[in-house]
Amino acid sequence: MRPSEWFEGLRKIDINDLDTNNIGSWPPAIKALAGILLMVLVLGLGYNFYISDMQNELDLKRAEESTLKDQFASKAGMAANLELYTQQMKEMENSFGVLLRQLPSDTEVPGLLEDITRTGLGSGLEFEEIKLLPEVTQQFYIELPIQITVTGAYHDLATFVSGVAGLPRIVTLHDFDLAPANPDGGTKLRMSILAKTYRYNDKGLQK
């Protein structure tokens, strides 16, 4: 049947005359049209329920593939430079050990207290307290806290802080507390400060 004859047959058909209970009696043109519509419907439903799900899964796999490629490239670079990193770590550990061994030992702590006292007196201050607090052990070093309380003029206190910070041994200053020495007035101030020095931890280095 030529297309022109097929379309002509469709125009002559009255849909009201079609018997839905007897599809086999429908004209060939209507059967062909119904078959095409049914095929389009099946394909549409198949795409929505099957192909679209597969497309979503494919998109997820592509994103996962991109992530895995990035991870592989990163790990490949690390593996290529592993020997260099290992060598650098050894050098850093050796340098760190040398620096730690430059920290003061137990026998140098009395000398440090003398230096702090001398610096305070030389700045014109009066000591109310200077005492060692319990040590704080870290993995590679041990903190030696020293509680200091002094009184004096503001500029003398500043000179003292500068002098302690400039001592040859490593000393850090923490927890400043500054208040008038005499509540009734006067120029004198009382300063409480926590100084910390450090010594290396032999046991930590051996781990």
C-alpha cells in the first residue's frame, strides 16, 4: 500500500465504527497506526523506567571514575617521591634531635634562676616570689615552669621582661598579670608572670 492510499484510508474511517472488542476487524491502516502508537508508548515507558535509571547510574560511575583518577594521580606522585620524603624525614628528625639537645639540662636550672633574679634586681625590681612549679612532660621535651612575682615601676617591669626574653637560654613568658602594688595609690606595680624554660626528653627521643 502506498502512503497516499494509506492516508486516504485513514480519512475514510470513522472512529465510532471501530469495535474495541474485535481489534482484528479494524482496517489495516488503523491497525498500523495503533501499532506505531503502542510501540512509541512502550519505548517511552521503557526509557523512563529503565534507560533513565541506567543513565543516572552511568553519571554516578563517571563521577566516581573521575575521583578515583584524581586519587590515583595523587598517590602515584607520592609513591614516586616516597624515597625522597623518607630521606627528608630522617634529616628533619636528626636536625630536631640536635636542637633538642641544645636545651638546658637539669644542672643548668639553678643558673637560670640566678640569671632571672639578677636581671630583675638590675632592673630595679623587688622579688616577692620566684619558685619552680611541677614539670610538664611532652613527647620530645619537658617544660620547666617558673612562677615569678615582682614589684616596681612600669618601665622597670618592661626592662625586666625584655631582659628575661633576651637570656641565652630558651625562656618563654606567659600569663601576665599587672596590678597596683598598693591599693591606696602610688606608682609601684605588681606583676605576676609565668616563665617557662625547656629541657630535652631523652625517653621521648628514644621512642
